[in-house]
Amino acid sequence: MITTSSIGIRNVTFIKDDKALISDEMVSYFTLVNTCIIGHSVTIIGLVVNVLNIIVFIRQGLQDSVTISLLGLSVSDLGSLFFSFFANLCWTPPIPMMDLPFYPLQLMYFLVWTHVVFTRVTTGITAWITFERCLCIVVPLKIKSIITPRRTVTFIGVLYVIMFASAVPVFYSTRAVWIFDPRRNKSRLGIMKITSKIDINTIAYWINNVIPTIFFVFITICTVILVKALNKHGKWKQQSVSSEAHAVISSRDAKVVKLVTIISIVFIACYAPGTVYFILALVNPQTTYAGKQRNLVLVIYSILLVLESVNAATNFFIYITMSSKFKRVFQDIFCAFCYVEEKGKESSAQIMVTE
């Protein structure tokens, strides 16, 4: 029979360390506010708006690569928020105290890693979208032959396979098992890590942080290029005396570029702290979960989860504000009663004019 002491439950509970920058009590209060109030609120909003995103994009039709990419982005955001919601629930301080048939803080390990996989997919798709817009600026006449809907679907599919494959070692090395809890005199579902000469979790950690860091740098470079292109477009629009047809085409391109740029800027703002922390963990091993500053790491993780949820929840408001097509389709689906009311007012006004 496996007991809590035999598998080292210290891996999922707080430890006391005189040199720790943050005490156990501070961590408890911080996670209570960060998960119960902020985390859950943002996650629930994100789940709702990403379902709306998916419905609207499917209704728009998947004829162009941009719509397909934004749909893929909404799906990955929805997946990350779904697992983040249950991870926050397990992390809520009162939950581990309850008499549940499982250890919430242990099973949260699987939830967080699945959430991480979806956020890595989000990072890759965001990189693809910014890359597509940069090509649109550099080679506008060849963009449709380079970035096709079929290639976009292929890229997203391969990205999902790679990211989930990178997490397989983690799920292989950590098993869900029944653990006898002497305090409650019954078995509860927990986790057990298998022994291995090679630290599988370390390898998976590197893979799941190096690749997103490369994507992050790539997104940042592409965003700078897009911002410069928008500035040039603004100056050109004020000084140009070109034909109207050319101006209309440029304006349409500029709107999409502006939409993608704002999505990228929000992404950079939300994911930059995670990239900085990854570099910090490389420089100072004590700022990892296995180091002396474990409580500090827990606080950082909780903040990163909230920021990732914020990024996943904000895209809807960007679409509804900046994309007239998205807004029109959204209103066609969910605001039909608005049009009925408007038509009623118009009919009443016509009757009054006739009289």
C-alpha cells in the first residue's frame, strides 16, 4: 500500500524555510485572492467569450488563412482556460482542506501541464499570424500563394502534435495512483513519480520553455515590423495622391495589420513576465520549485496563470472593437432582437411621416 510519506508529498505542499522571501501564510492569502477572485473571474469571462469567438468565426466561413488562424487561436485559448479554471479551483486554499477522494494539489499537476500545452499552441499560432501579416507587407502580391488555408490548417495541426508530444514524458513519469491517507484512514487519488536515471521532467521543462521563448522573440520582432508598417501607412495616407482604388486596398490591409498588432502587443505584455522568469530560473536555481524560494515560485506561477488567462480573454473585445465583419456577424447571430426593434422603430417613423 502506498502512503503519503512513501512518495514524498512535500513536492506538492508548502515548506518552511527561514531564508524564504515569502512565508507560507503570505502564499495562502495571495493564492486565495489571486485564484478565488481574480483568476476565476477572468477565466469564466474568457471561457464565455472564446465560445462566442468560435461560433462567430465558423459562421464567417473559413475561406481565408487569417480567419482559420484566429479560429485556431480561440480553440487553444478555450482549452487553456478550461484547464486553468480547474487548476485555480484545486489551488483555492479551502479546497485541499475538504474531505475529497483525491488530493487537489497533486492532481493539479496534470491540469497545469495540460494548460501549459494549450498556451504553447497559442504562442505558436500567434507567431504564425504575425508572420503572415509581415509577409503581407513584404510580398503583398505573393502572400495568398505562400500562406494558404491548407498550409495554415497543416501548421496548426502539426503544432498541436508537437506540443502534446513534448508533454508526453511528463505524463509518463508521473502516474495517478491510490494513496492511503492515515489521517483520514482511507485511500485518496494522488500522484507518484517514477524513478529514472534521466530527469524526464527537466527535459520536458526545457522543451516547453525554449520553444515558446523562441516564438516569443519571433513575435516581438514581427510586431515591431508591423508597428513600423502602420506608421508608414499613416504618413502615406496623409501625403498620398494615389488613386482611390489603391487607397481602399491599403486601408483594408492596414485594418488587419492593426488588429494583429494589437493582439500581438497584448500577448507580449501577458507572456513577457513568464519569459523573464524562465531566464531568471536559469540564472538562479533557487528560484525554481525545487529551490529554497519555493513560495516565491508559487506566487509567480499564480500570477502567470492569471496573465495567460487575461491574454486568452481579451481577444474577443479586440475583435468586436476593431473588426467590422466580426461585429456584424456577431450581431447577426446574437443580436437579432436589436434589428427587430430597429425595424419596428423605422416602420413607426415612416407611418408618422406618412400621416
